[in-house]
Amino acid sequence: MLDELKKQVFAANLDLVKHGLVLFTWGNVSGIDRKAGLVVIKPSGVSYDVMKAEDMVVVDLNGKVVEGKLKPSSDTPTHIELYKAFPEIGGVVHTHSTYATAWAQAGKAIPIIGTTHADYFSGDIPCTADMQANWVMGDYEKETGTAIINAFKGKNPNEIPGVLVKNHGPFTWGKNPDDAVHVDHEFGVGQKTLRAQAWQKFLLRTVEQILKKNNMNKYVIGVDYGTDSCRALIVDTSNGNELATSVKYYPRWMSGNYCDPARNQYRQHPKDYLEVMEASIKEALSKCDPSVAQNIVGISFDTTGSTPALTDGNGTPLAMLPEFAENPNAMFILWKDHTAVKEADEINELARKWEVDFTKYEGGIYSSEWVWAKVLHVLRKDAAIKKAAVSWVEYCDWLPAVLTGKTRLHEIKRSRCAAGHKALWHPDWKGLPSEEFLVALGPELKGMRSHLFEETYTSNEVFGTLTPEWAKKLGLSEKVVVGVSAFDAHMGAVGAEIVANTLVRIMGTSTCDIIVSPENEIGNKLIPGICGQVDGSVIPGMVGLEAGQSAFGDVYAWFKNVLAWSLQFIDDKELAKKIEDKIIPALAEEAAKIPMEESTILATDWLNGRRTPDADQNLTGTITGLNLGSSAPHIFRALVEATAYGSKAIVDRFVQNGVNVDGILAIGGVAKKSDFVMQTLADVMGMPIKIARSEQCVALGAAMFASVAAGVYPTVGEAQKAMGQGFEKTYFPQLEIHKQYLALYEKYHKLGEFVNHSLK
């Protein structure tokens, strides 16, 4: 098993002796086969003089010995933690070389000394913090890995491929075992020089940094508008470090104003957006040194979508006018507002008859969540609004317009992302659908197209600069650049460091799935049943494709609410809340213990309709296979599996239509919090899933775009490279379990077909 990798690891271990990096049997090298999910490592306590390639030990990523008669190195748990956290590395080395160990004992980071060091390290070689007492007394080697991972928050392990563990010694890594040894050797090359020169150079460089700080540091603000709140994130453009953040909730929305859940009506007042923007940016800046505000160079927004509002002829959302201030139909219509199902059906019916199918770049199906359906519904419903409305605006376009003073209809730079994915915009028909199509859809739309737009803009472009009024309000310079905005999922994908043919899953109450494909690869392919394919909607120069699930975490929340129904009868409300909060963690813990052969319940994930593949908000969820022995954890496991099957259906739709999916990245609350859900997802999909390290990938993505718009970086890729925070964990599929899930996945499809055709 893994004979070639064993030879590489064996040779790399001998190189430690050759270069004088180890004494006795101390030190170890490992390598990983990512596809197999297996690690090869030196055996413990075996002299280098007698060690052979066949002595190398094979372990899985849980530390279990898969092959080998000898005991693996005692440092194996540390190696495994690094492989899980840093998915790009292929080899790890640990030694106790003299001078590097001395620096580790002193607890000091090693500054860069000369060009040779700089060839390997882009910054100081960090030293971990003190190990916690319970770590030392507990699983010390595993927690050593935790300490290293903590030391790399905000750092790129590919650019700084080594670390000092305080009071211990160095660990290094590389693309393979031999590369990792070369990095460790560089510790040794610099050690003697370091002893004499490091402190002097460190002090000189510190003085230089202080002198240059105010002139060289550039910061940006990423502003992320979610369903309930706005988050402002202050980011250092040089390394992506997140200096401060502030979250403010929409006051009118949180009071339940303007919404009617029974009718699926969800509206938000534009004043909510403006008030929280000012408050969140000012509070975030107040947490920073005053010099930060002086060096802010750019701001970019992301928002939910499609969330449009009707405007007057001046581009003002009607709710900003006194006569419509309390009219929900004059407000922004939130993405999850489903009042326009009838209008969406009409758009789809007309598009199939029209000589040009305006929905063909939208997956062939238009959704009730998108702008034209919502606008038409409101115009039909409210005569006063119909009389006053001249045009419409997405709030991702309205916010930068307000900050730059470019609010008139002809001045607003419309987002390529919003227009292409939700408004049927495409260069093939010179922008939006034809006037004839819109009038045939509804006479209420007559003339509106002439007050809209033909051109759209990608988010690396400049919208404008702050007006004097907003610069004063925010305490910023009028020179601050405001970038063209986009939707939250698309900017979140950039914050997660999306690259070609990598799927980013934004996982929360629902999911949004984003993938980018080079223009020459996608060519003339049309992907049916997705939420649009738009050139430049994510990364300029690539086609952005969007999909998603209408419910993901909401499926689990629904089941929790079912189980929590009886808690209302407990008089002690604090106790009831504590019990309710424990339901999902307890379900996940017990569901994980259920053997595959006992997982006989089958469900669909359409409790809030289906977004992709093939949008249909009329579909409902189904659970089958219940018996008197079906427990709550069994049902919960079936629901988790159903959301995983729905996820695989999205990937399959891309692959079946010629879009390669080479990797999966995940961000969002579910991805961060639930090991059981993520492991199930990896097992069902049969692919590793990397979890982004940043807690604020969406706002970070907006900050990256702000840095490009402000001219700090020439391309989005360069901004990602400098500001990306990497990945904290990888979930690897268990291949035997994946094979079993493939059979269940086929049953999921059969159940879905039955529900779709027989029960709808």
C-alpha cells in the first residue's frame, strides 16, 4: 500500500540525518495521499541506521494504523491536525535542530534574514502561544497541532511553511515530504546567522515599520447586508487581517414591520439600510486606531438578492417619499418574499413561446424570488404604486449610489451580478428583455425598460467616491473609492478564495452554490435548471454559475421546532430555552452513532420548495420508511442525508452538462458548527470539503473587491492571494460509506420523482 509514498517518506527521513537536523531517533517526516486520505509516517523509536522503507507506517486521518507492524511516531496526531487544517500541503517535518529549538524555547518569532530565507518565507516565522495546561495534561500531540493552527489565523501557511512550537521545536511543511525537508533545512541554514544578526535586524525593521506605517498601510471596508443585519468589516489590504467588525440589526425589520409571513410577504424599509450602514461603519472604525480611518481607501457592498424596490423618475425608492413611507409595496422586496409565484409562472410560460428564450441563461426557469416577478406583482396589486413607479433598483445598486451621490437613474452603475442572474440581462439581446416581451407579460411594465439600463458593471470597477456629506458622517476622506456591488453569495465565494471549477457552498438556513468556469471551457453550453450563468458575475473574465437549496439549516430547525412544541407547557421558560438549545447538538451526536444499515428512513429536502436543480416553489418535503422503532435521531439523520442528496444533485447537474467540479469549499454557520452534517455531506458527495478559516468570508470578499476598485491590487486573484485567510479544516469522504450512499441517492431520486408527479 502506498509503496511510492513510503519510499519518499523514508528518503526524506534519511535526509534529516544527512543535513544534521536530528539526533538519536528524534524527528520525523510524513507524507499524505490526499485522494486516499492516508498518511505515511516514520515509526517511533527506530534508529535511522536500521530503518527501511517498509517500516514506514500508514495511518488514516483519525490516527488509526491502516498498515504497518510498528508504532507510528508519537507526533503523528500533530501531523494529522496540520494535514486537516492546511489542505494544500503534502509533507510535514518535525525536528529539534539546535538553534531553531533555542528560538522556540525563548518563545520568539524568527524575523526574515536575507534573501535565502525570503525564498521560503514571505514573513516572520511565527511562534505559538503557551500551551494550555489541560492541553499539556491531555492529548498533547493533538493539541500541539491546535496551537499551530491558532498561530496561523490570518496567515497563509503556503507562504510561511513553518512554525516554532513554544518550549518545543520547529515544524515545517511543503508540497511533498522532500519539499518539507528543504524548508526545515532552511531553518538550519539561517540558524547561525540568526544568532548574531536577528535581533539587530529585527529592531531596525521595527523602526522602519513604525516610520512607514501611516504612509504604507491601506485599509478597506467590506459591508455585508444579510437578511436581518448589516456587518461592517475593516480589513488590512496587505494581509487580509480583520481589524474590527460591527453588526447592526435593521430596527424596523426586527420589530416585524411590513411583513406578513402567512402570505410569504417580506419587505424592508430603505431607511433601515441607511441607518445601520452609518452605525456599523462608525462603530467598527471606533474600535481601530485613529490612523486606520485616515488610511481607508475603499468600500464595497454585498447584499441579499434579488431585493428590488420601485423608484420614481429620480431613482428614489418610493418608500423614501412621505406619501409612501409606510406602504410595504413601496419598500425593498426581500429575496425570500414569495408573493409573486403566479407572476413567475407567467414569465416562464411566455418565455417558452417567445422567439427568444430570455430565461435560457437563467437555467430555463424564472423564480418568484427574482426582480421581474416581484415588480409585476406589486404593480398589479397597488394602483397608487403603479401610478408613481417609473423604474426599479436592486439595493446592491442603490447603496453605492447613495454614498457617491449618483442616484439618478442614468447615473446608477448596475451590478453585472444582479442584472445577469435575476433580471434576464444578457449581451445577446442588448441588455434586458425587449419592450414587446415585457408588455406582453403585463401592460403594467409598459415604458419601464426605457428608464432602466443596457450596460452592467463587474465588481472590480469603481462606482464613484464618497460625497462630502457621507465622508463627514463616516469620518472618512472624500477620496475613498466606492466599488460596484454584488450579491452576498458571489462576493462570499471570492472571500473563500474561489478558483476555476471549484464549488463554493454558502451554508446557512438555505444554501447558495457558486462556481466559476473559464469562458473558453463553458463556451456555448447552457446549464438547465440553475440560477443563472453570467460572465463576470463573480470573477471578471470567468463565467459565474449559481445554484442552491431553498432550505438547508431550516430543515433541521423545522424538526427542532416540532420536537420543542411541548416545551411551551414548561413554566420555567429559562429551563425550556436551555432544553431547546440542546436539541440539535444532541440529535447530531446520536445520529452519528447510527450504523448505515440502520439508516432506512428516506426524505426529500424540499420543505421550502426547490431552488435547484429546476426551481419549483410548489414542491413540499417528504419522509418515508418510518416504523414504530423510528427515533428522533433516526429521523434527523434522514433529514441531514436528504440535504446532502440535494447538494449532490446540484453538483451532478453541473457535471452532467460539462462543467467540471474539481473541489468544494464551504462557508457559513452550518459549515463552521456541525461536524456531523459536513461529514455526511462529504460521504454522500464523495469529495473532500474544505472549510474556510475566516468567520466573515462574505464581508471579506467585499473588502477584496474594494481593494481592487481602489487600485491596491490589479486583479481579484491578486487580492485573494494577499488577503485570503486559507482553510481551517477538511472533511474527507469515507469511501466505503460513499458507495452505500450512492444506492440511497438513487432511491432519493425515485422518491422525488414520485412526489413531483403524483403528490404535487
